[in-house]
Amino acid sequence: MNPASGRQERSRRTSHTPKELHLPALEVHQGPTRTLYSFAVDGKQLPLFATVSRIHRNREAEIAGYQRPEVLSHIASIRRYLESDEPMIPNALVIAFDKRVTFERSEPRARHGDVCPGTLVVPIDPECADEDKPGWVVDGQQRSAAIREARIKSFPICVTAFITDSDAEQRAQFILVNSTKPLPKGLIHELLPTTAGTLPPALQLRRFPAALLDRLNYERDSPLRRMIHTPTNPDGVIKDNSVLRMIENSLSNGALYDFRDPATGEGDAEAMLNVLKSYWSAVEATFPDAWNQPPRRSRLMHGVGIVSMGFVMDAIVDRHRRTGLPTLKVFASDLAGMADVCHWTSGSWMFGADHQRRWNDLQNTPRDIQVLTNFLLFEYRARTWGPAESARRAPQPTSSRTSTRRR
């Protein structure tokens, strides 16, 4: 059920009639379908009709809410300022109202261009639970908390609001408002799959990989289930950004590339997840001692291991391209020969006669990722390809070489 619809249903079941706030406001039309409302209200009254939607997972492991926890030091700093002699907060809060909130125009012909004066009618019920309130704070939770806690009688604050019952639109607006601030990237990555509408290009490109990551982290048949560290899964051992990079590398020109839709940047998610789940299940079976360990104990779970092993996945899929997608059994068979040369948890990597590195010296840097990737791909081919395959796949003379990049 849509949480906003749930709030409406619970509100209808209450036995008393809620009161209303009548707030002078301006209705501003932005384009053919977007409407904003600008008004001022005593910040001490905000808790009567607006609350904060904290990011969390429900019982079905679906994303719910979107706000990060309150930053107490930040709130305390704003509160001290509010309690000073001449405080001013010019930045408007952003609130998303559900459709119980209505706007009444002052006069039928009072519109001036795209702006119309009137009154915003907001239902308030002192006895209702937070989740039943008609407003959600999209931006300004620290400021609203500081006003609430400040030892002042009142403090008028400017508010920009929009009306929607869509949680996806609220999350998209939350990201747009906060993406230029020091918002934790992990929070953005976790919210991206549940947003709607157009986002900046960099975030738009990450929405589909983030959706794949989310399913890898929570679907029951995934070998990476609850292993990826996110704001709602803080016990995960693998950094979400490492898994995102592995997926994005494969989408750009690897095993997942053939399933992309160039027009949308998305693609066949089920086919991609089939490859990812089969491969990482084979990795788990090949290196059980290094699996699901903190990165300080296993470089397989470190960014350098996740990204480098992603390129091995691409190489295995490419090897079997003529016979179809590799199964878990095929992935495991191809990886078996590498078990003795990988030192994820102890010993030293033998990159060459004069190049040895202790297992935990490898770092999540472009140089170390490149060194480990080259080593793993060399060992994979040396231990898996037969003489005939090696000859067939050997580079051709420059004059007759053709590009093997898929287009």
C-alpha cells in the first residue's frame, strides 16, 4: 500500500473531526503539470502538520522513507543562532503535502500570470500519529528541529510546498534538493532505484546499476544478500560503491553490455541478475574462507577485489559467448584453477619475479586495481585456455587486427 494512501485511510477512521490551519499562500505554476505553494508559518506549528520520513526497510525489505538521521551538532548550532538577538533564516523549508491539503483562490480571476494568491487549507489533528500527518519535510529537517527545540516563543519560517501522494516523487525531490550538499552517497545510491522523474545525468546513469545492487543485496537467492553496506544495512562487509563500480564496468563493455537498452541506459535486469548471481555464487564456492569477511581480513571483499573479479566475470562470459551464458557450474569450473594463486586472506601475491605484495597491501586505488586485474586475467587464461584456444585468441598482426569491442 502507498504510505500516503494509508495515512488517508487511517485519518478517515479517526473518531473526531480535525481542525484546520488557513495559511495565506501563493500558488505558483511551473510548467503545465507542476504547482508549488509558497507561504510562511510559525515554525513552532510545523510539528502539528509535518513530520520527517526516516529512511528504513519494511518487513519485505523494501525501501521506505528517505531522510537521514538528525545531526544533533548541526541542530544545536542552529538552535544557538535562533536564540541570539537577530536571527534570520532566509532559506525556505520544502514540504510535501498529501492531497488532504487544498488551495482556495482568493478570487476566481485573481491569477497574475503563473501566480495566484489564496489560502492553503491544512488539516491538523493533535492526536494523530506522525505517519498520519499530511506533510513530510523534504528539505530542512535540521532547521525545523532547531526551531522546535529553541527556547523562543515563535519563529516564522518560509515554506515551499507541493502536493502529491507519490512517495517516489518525494524521494526524487529530496535527492534533487540535497545532491549539491554533503549528502552521504550511500543514501543517494539506496534511494535512486525508488525515485521517479528526471534526475541530473550523473544520477540518472547510476539509477539502473543502483537498482541491480539493491536486488543483489535483498533477494533471497542472491549470494550477496545483506553483504553490501548501505545506510539501511550497516552490517554489510562490502562497500556499495565497490559493487556499483563492478556493475557499471560490466554494463559499459562487459558481460552485462549485451543486455543493455542503449536508448534508456537500462536493460534486461533479470538476465543481468542471472549472470551476477551465478558468477558470485561460483566465487563464494571457490574462495569460501575469504567470503563474507570484513575487508581488513579479506581482500576479496575489498574494493580492489570486487572490481578486479568483476573483470574476470566479463572474461569468462566472453569465453563462452558462442555456447551461451555460463551457468554457476561453468563459472565455478573456470574459476577452480585460480584458487591456488589468489591470496585474499594471507600470504603474498606473486605478480612477477621482482614484484611481490603482501595480501593486505593491496588498496582500492586505480593502480592496484589494474595490477590485480591484469594478474587475474593472465592467470585465468593461462590455467583455463587450452593450446588451441590460446592460438585462436592470440592477437593478430596489427595490419589485419579488427576490433572486438561490441557495439
